[in-house]
Amino acid sequence: MRSLMKFALTSMLSMVPGTLAFAHPHVFVDANIEVVRNDKGEFTELRHVWRFDELFSATIILDFDKDGDDQLSETELKEVTDTIHQSISEFDFFTAIRVAGKPVDFYEPDALKAYFKDGQMIMLLEVEPSEPQDMKNEPVRISISDTSFYVAFDYDVESISVAGNNKGCKASVVHPNFDELYADNSETLTEAFFDDPTNTEDLGDEYYSWATIDCT
Amino acid sequence: MNKSVWFFLGTVLFFWAELGSDVLAQSSLGIGRNEQQIPTGGLFAGFFDWVRIQQTEFHQSIREILISMRKHGAHFWALVGICFLYGVFHAIGPGHGKVVISSYMLANEVAVRRGVMVSMAASFMQGLTAVLAISFFVLALRGSGIKTGDLAYGLEVASYIGVMFVGLWLLRRKLVLKSGDAHHQHHHDHEHQGHGATCDHCGHSHMPEPETLSGKFGLKEAWTAVVAVGLRPCTGALIVLVFCFANGLYLAGIASTFAMSLGTGLAVSGLAILAVTAKNFAVRISGAQDRLGLLNRIIEICGALFIFLIGLILFVAAISNA
């Protein structure tokens, strides 16, 4: 089914020179990134705090409020976090970590936690790299992004903190410059798309916002 | 002459580029439906990206206005205005509704005015579907375990099936009935000689009407396309409606949804006019050499085939991602 679809889609789209998958986001999340270092100054954990926008939060309440009291109980919230957990596991939990340009593997996070505050859902998620990462010689780069562009994550320098030993750590965030990307890369983008039209992860790091935590 | 050919080719290219296709229909969060678009690059990449950025910003503004409305109750017209603009931008980005409507124009219509009417009707139908779906959900489905996304998914699939049928039905008319014209003429001659006027309804049921031959269809047929497209509510409208209804802003929710419809309808009308004009233009300039109307038929058959294929692709994508 899928391959039939892909075939049909690719054949039709091959009429269009250069195609790229972009939808505009419908969910907006303010993200906070906390990097945890151990005694040796290694990067051992990443703590996400995601605050969902009021509109999407209202949809969550309507969808999951079984008893109709306009609030989500513990069990109702658990259904929300289970649904999201299962779904975002297919998107690497919207998390990408790089050290020295190489992707860092991480364990599947434990159950997510969520609560509502002022009509907004706040979700907590902890990501643990499969091995502690040295931060003395190389900065850690982190991106929170939805490659399907359904969710837009917003974060800036103020959203980043270092827990534990944070001496000499500096944070910065670089956002993508789409004008430049389109001008430079239309060829590469076309190729990447036709290799697999449903896969937008190959777009490359420069299409997403990246936070750099530099403690060197 | 040269210029008109380029104009036509440019228009065709634009509609290819406009093809928005729905993969990844299920949203990444597992809650709500993504408006899966596969846009579009090449000549129009920069343009579509600009549209996308505008849409995101409008979405943010709508959010801010709604949140302050919840607190202070003001800003009604600001909301309606922003939603109108959101609708316009939503329509000129890639997506299935306008592609189907424009192809329908290529396959079917010669009159610009009808093109505008069909486009507006389809957009308002989309708004109406969104309002009815969320009202029905709040009144009847709340707490049932069914999600708003499930309801939206059901409507989406129904819409894609509808689009497929519109395409098939148009193809049948263009291919089967048109090639039957000669036969009917012939048959008709015999009727006069042999049976006289006694045979009232034999053959008449599939006898093409004069306006069918000239490419005009009845209101009923246009409605089929309107309903097929309009069954699928836009995700943006659903999100706004849910928030408004949850906060008792009923009028604001409904008004902003129809403001989006108006914006979308106007923008799609523009595309429909472009499609009809380009087709008529191409047919006219080829008129001298093309007495059989071959070009017209080719454009119409391609349009019909295209509608069917869009419906098929979207349908397969939707069910394989369910």
C-alpha cells in the first residue's frame, strides 16, 4: 500500500522540478532545555519542559475529558501522555543531540509527565544519552524539532540552562535562514526528496533551530 | 501567439506545483490531524515558503487575539480580519481543495462566473463542515472516547472518496459519453425514419444535453464537486473553533471560521479564473487548426484524470497512515 502510494506520488511529483515537504505548524510549543552534568562535567541528561499553546491545549481537554468536568484527571492525563509518547517515539522524541558533529544515541525516555496550568499543558520529558558525553573538549548541540512540521518549537538563549556544574558554560541558539537555504540548495533538496518523499529528516541540520551549550 | 503558449504552459506548471498531497496524515503528536502538504519547489519554492511563513505568523496572531479575547472580550473584528487573511494565505499555499477545484474548472467549465461560484461554495462548505463537526462533537461525542481528530479523519476520507468519484464521473462523461455522440446522432436519424415519435425515453436518458456538449454542466454536478471538497474541514479552523467553544466565544468562533472561508474562497476563485482563462485561451488560439476541438478534449480529460488521481493518492495515503 505504502509503496504503491509512494510510487504514485513520486511519479506525479516528478513532474514538478524540485519539491520539498513543508506544512505550516498548527501546534506551538515553548521549549525549555536543561542540560545536566555529572561531577566529571560530562553531559548525562537532557530535561525538556514543553509548554503547549492554549488552542491546542483546549483540543486536548476536549478530546480526553471523559467525565466532562473540563479538567483532566490523573488517568485522563496519563492517556494523553501515553498517546503522545507512542506517537513521538516515531520522531525520536523531537530530540537530536550532536557532539563533534556526530549524533548521540539516547535511551527511550520513561513515561512523560504532564499537567495543566492556566489553560496550557506543560509536559516534562527526560532524555538520557546512552553514554555520558564529554563536554570539556566539544560543545553539545541540541535541536528540538518536528520533522513533519506539525509542531513548532520555540526556544532561545534564555530557554537553556545547565544544571550541576555550569561554570564557564555558554549557550547560544541559531535559527535557520530559509532564504539562504533555498538559494543555495535547491538541487540537493530535490534529490533528497526523490530518494524518499515521505522522509524529511534528510533535510539537514541547517533546517532546524540548534542550541549550542559550550563548556569548553 | 508565442506569448499565449507561454502563458498557458506557465499556468499548467503552476497547478502542478500547487499539488499538495497528504502523506503523514496522522500528526506527529498523535493528537489532532496534520495538514499534510507536499509542496513544492522548483520555480515556486521561495513563494511557497513565504506563504508558509505568513501562515505561521497569522496563526500566532490569531492565538494572541483569542487569548486576549478570553480575558477582555474585545478584538472581535481584529480576529475576523486576521482569519480572513489566514484564509487567503491558506488557499494560495499548496493543498488539495484548490487543486481539485482548479482541475474541475479545466475539465468542465468555460464560464468564469460559475468558476467563482463553485470556488466560493466549496470554501463555505468547508467552513460549515468545521462548525457542524465541532458543534456535533461538543454536544454528542464529548467524553465518548472518540477524538476530534477521529472525526476529522472520517470527514477527510469521505472527502477523498468523493473527489475520486467526481474524477471518475467526469472521466466517464468526457470519454464514454463524448465518443457516444456520433452514435447518438446516427441513432437519432434512424429513429425519425423507423420509430417516429413513439419512443419517448429510449436513448434520451443518456443523450447528451446541448449544454453538456458545450462543456456546461448543471448545478447538481457542480454541487458534487463542492460537497466532495467541502467535506474536509481545515485543521486551523478546527483548532480555533475548539478553543472558542471551550471559552464560550461561540460567535467569535463561527465568524472567524467563515471569515477564513471567505478568504479561501476569494483566493481559490482567483486560481479558478486563471484555470478557465488559460484553458479558453489555449483552445481559442488553437481554434483555426483544431476544428475537432481536440485540444479542448485533451485538457478536459487530463483535468478529470487529475482529479481522480488526486482523490486516489490522498485516499490511499490517508488509509495507509491511519
